[in-house]
Amino acid sequence: MSFAEILTLEAQLLIVIAVGFLMCKIGVLDKHARKKLADLLFFVILPCNVVNSFKQEFTMDLLMQCGVSMLGMVGQEILVIVLGLFVFRMFTKKEQLVMKGGLINSNISFVGIPLATALYGDLGVLYNAMAALPMRIVIWTVIVIMFQRATGLNTGEKNNIVKKIFTTPVILAVFIGVIRLLTQVQFPRFLDSAIGSISSCTSAIALILIGGILGDADLKGLFTKATVYFSLWRLILVPGIVFAAMTYIFHCDPVVTGVLTTMAGCPVGTSMPTIAQKYDCEPELASQMVVSSTIFCVVTVPVMLMIL
């Protein structure tokens, strides 16, 4: 992308975020409205976006790049798990646990998919969706086991792990999309057009929702040593390592590299406070990490766009 194109894209993203921020401030996008908007995005719009992204001509190269996307995410998750063992040792045991989880769990749906769409179109969304599979598995296995071992609590989550992984709307959409790609089946035109129309709402709705979250954020006490230090790793150092490794060591496809780098540079996933609350382990810190990393990403994402 040229510098002018990057500036245009940055301006577009910031304007849509500003709309959500303003709607929150004037009371249109309150907490209840944001919950409903998030449900609409999670259960309808994102799955349509993913299914629509698989409307590609099947080639062996495309299949190979999908495999590289998944393997790249496996490597990325191994990287952050190992880093989490060492980089947060100055904090308490519970704080370390939440930060390790936050490093593993990034918001690849509400932030990652709009970025992939803006940068690479449907192909970027397809690679994002394939890479999301191993990340979802790690979130609902490794993170849950980490919290259970550290706290000694067993909430019965293990029994629901398979259900949580494979009944997530976006993951179900991936399975439908893979079948569509491999069989090259064509949906009826009216259905394909409807899915495409809903899919086109993804970036705008997701960014408006982010703006609403930022508009409702209580900045007092939000930027602490813990949240700033964590965001440094979550938003700058980890994506920097991923980009360098995929570009200069593994020489991966530029689109796959860009998608996995943006996924590495996303803020903390919104499920992290829920997990922390369930195991009574610094839920307030987890919430602060989600909001602060989301605020910081407004600055770090434009820089990432310039590099990619």
C-alpha cells in the first residue's frame, strides 16, 4: 500500500471509531445497546463474513497457504506461551496468570477481521478464519488448564471445552466455508447476495462497537504499570517478533504474514475478563487490560499498517 492509501485507510478507521465514541457519549450506544450490537456481530455478521470469504477459486496454492496460516498461528501461540513464562515475573502470581492468558487470547474477531478485510479483502478474512481454529483451541484448553492448576478451582469448564470450541458461530462458519471451498458449491444467487450484504457490515459495526467501548471507559486507574507493560508486549513486541520471523526466517507469503502479524497485534480478547472472573483471579485487571490495549491499538495499528 502506498503512503497515501495508508493515510486514507487510517482516517476511515478512526472516523468510524469516532462515530461509536460519539454515539456512546450522547447515550445512543449505552452498555445495553453495545451488548446487543456485539451479539449481532458475533452471531450473524462475523459468520457471514467468514462464509463469504471462502468464495474463492480452489487451488493447491490457496490450500497450502491456509495450512501455513494455521501452522503460523500454532507457532505464534507457542511463542506467547513461552514468553509468558518469563516476561511478567515482576508481578504477583495472579497478575502473571491473567497477563499470560491475555498474551494468548487476542481479539482476532472484532479487531482482527476488520483489519484483514481492510488490508487484504476476502482472502485476508479467509486466512484469519483458518488461523483462528488453533487459537480457539488454545484459549479453551491451555488457558483454562492454566487457571485451574493455579487456583485449584474446577468449574466444570473441561467438560465444555469441545462444545465451546466447535459451537462458536465463527468456527461453524469456517467449517461451512471449507466445505464450500473444497466442493466449489455455488449458493443460490439470492442467498449469496444476502450473505455478501451482511458481510459488508463487518468493519463498520466492529469499529463502531470499539468506539462505544472506548467512550464508556473509565480512564482513572486504567493506565497502570501492569497494563502499560502488558500492552507493550501484546501490541508491539509480539507482532514485531511474528513479522520478523515470518518475513526474514520463514519467507512466508506476504498476505499470510500480514494477516498473522495483525492478529498478533490485536488487543486482548473480550473473553478474558469472563475467564478471570470464573476463577476469581484478578478480573478487574483483565478488564483493564482489554480496555487499555484497545485504546493503545488505536495508535499501534496505524504504525502496523505502515510496516505492512
